[in-house]
Amino acid sequence: MTPGGPKRYRWPLDPRRRGARLGRMTIHMVKLCVGADDIDDLADWQKRLMKKLPNPVHHTRMAPKRAEEMLDGGSIYWVIKRAIRVRQRIIDIRSVPDDEGKTLCELVFDPELVRTYAQPKRPFQGWRYLKPGEAPRDLKSGEAAIDLPPSLDAALKNAGVW
């Protein structure tokens, strides 16, 4: 571990890069929630984590190259049973050592799980970036999830209906 705790990815590190921030776009992450049968399983797993930690976290081997854009309002979209069903805001990305001293990327999330319209997603390994325009919309409070075909969902977004 580095002196003073884990390395934190806070940008812009270089004041000369501040101008680059203006053209930057928020980006999201999509990841399979392996072992979860539903959103309640994810919530239970994170509640157990938060008995030891202030916020839910997830470790990955590789750090995202677009971390700066993810920390600018990005979320992780969890795939459960072959569809994106819920998201969490990413509040920090840091580097931490594992039990063997190797460096891992630790994603820190807001504890609030925000349900989304279900969006089908094929299985994949690791995680992927997700552009805001491709992300499913949040469900309103009390609204039931509707499984729309992705092409219909995109057409409704483009038409301004959603």
C-alpha cells in the first residue's frame, strides 16, 4: 500500500489539462453481476460489504483508462440475468493492493441502487464502457420494469417519447 493510504484517481491532476475537461463526456461502465439472480441479491451482497466498509466496492484487475470521464457523473450498470436492470453512481476509483501485494482497481459506489428499464445484454468478460445515449433510462419511483426490445427502446428515445 502506498504511504498515506490508497492511490486515488482525482482529475485533473495537471492544471494544464483543465481545458480538456470542457470537451469531456461522461461515460458509464457495464458489468455482469455474476451469481445474482435478481436486484435483491445484489443489494444483500452490498449490505454485507457495508458492515465493514462505508460504501460498496468492487475490485477489478484492470483500471479503466477513461476513469476521469467515469468520475464525472458516471455509473456502473449491472447486468443481471442477461439484461441491464440497475445502476449505481461511481464515486471513486482507486488503486489498492490485494493479499499478494498485486495492485487492483477498486471501484467505489454510491449505496443507492437505481432500477432501470431492462435492456438485454449478451454475456461478456470483464466490463465495457457504455455511452450515456446507450444506457437504459431509470425507472420512476413505483414504476414497473418493462422489457422493451432494444430497437424499439432506441426508436422511442430518438423520437423524444422517452
